[in-house]
Amino acid sequence: MDTLNGPFAVPQTTAIDIEPGFSIDGDHIVVDTRHTPVIAADIDAAFEAETKIANRSTAVGADGLETLIAELTANLATCRQYLCEISGDYRFLIEFIGNDDGIEIAKTGNHLTAFAIRLPEVDRADYGVSFLTKYSYLRRSLSDEFGHEVLSVGSGGVFRYRSRAEADANLHRKLMLILRTHDVQPPSRFGDQSRLMYLVKTNVKKALNFVLRRQGHLDLYDNRRWIKYVDSSP
């Protein structure tokens, strides 16, 4: 609440972390119910067993990996037209916590593939985006209509970009499209307009965003707000 003491006084604001039932009449608190502060150590102690289960990693296994690749291959076929509407090649790497087996997803021209790969043998610099997650998370994303949400809410995995340019291009959005279950082909990214008109509008938008960024304006969903850039040069 704000209080003024004198004609030139600066308003003083008191922030209150209220609970349901809190009520106020003017500047007078009628029912004062406030949240009890949350202490991380107390949560860790109360949910120790649940935390261990949540942090447990499941081994992929040959059968599990084969099933995931089959589902990803089916997704690539379903999303083929959408993924090929924009030219450009890319390679994605999927890593599973606690496992030496991963999956590579690649687009070369109009050729789309998904296949198993041994993580100790790969060079991560060969991939535009690598995604570290749990096997159980990806399995759910590929089998449940809303399973992909566990990957996209921020706690389901870690994206690593190879370069700033690929991060600016939001390349991970193509990967996220592939990692969710699909019954039908996604609608065209061009909408009801021609490819040429789509590209013109896209380039105009990029130019406008560039000007806004130079002026210090960043959209909430712009990767530049959230990405941590690391110089990996020797």
C-alpha cells in the first residue's frame, strides 16, 4: 500500500505475499493472511525420496533405442513437407543422461534421417544443436499427445547451440517439432500465402527486429534474452 506524509512526500510501498482470504479496506488490512516463506532445505528434507526418483536416469537399452528411432523416423515422414519447405541442412544430436547411446537426426537437401550413434565417438561441434534429456522424457514425448511439454517447459532438457547464428535462427524449434508425436502433417509454415510472400515478410521482420535489438528492445521470447554464450576456443 502507498502512504503519503505531506504534500511532497515520496510514496512508500509495502509488498505483501498474501494468501487466499487476505482482505484490505482502504489502507487498513482487515484479514492478514500471508504465505509462509519457502525454505529450500525444508523441501529437500520433506521430499528426499521423491527427489531421488525424479533424478533417476533410465538406461536406454537396444530395444528402447530402436523404438525411439522408429517413432522419430515416422515423425520425419509425417513432417517431411513442413521440414523441407525451407532450404538448409542441419544435424541434431540427442543425448540421454547416463547413457553412451544417442540419436542423430539429419536433414540433407530433402533427405531426412534418424539413426543411433555412440556418444563417446561423436564430435559435438558437428551438430547445430545438441539436446541432453532423459530417455523416459523423450519416450513420453513421442507416445503421448501432451508428452512434449515435459521437454519444453524448461526442466526436461538442455539445448546446446554450436554457434550464435544458429541460436538466432531458433534452430531448436525444428528439433522440438520432430520430438513430439504427430498424427497428421503440420500445416504449412507459409499459411495461405505463397513461399515468396512468406520469405519477403520474414526478411522484413528480421530487419525490423535487428533495428529494435540495436535500440535495446528484446522480445520476451527472443533467444538473446535467455541464452548463455560460452567461448569454447582454446
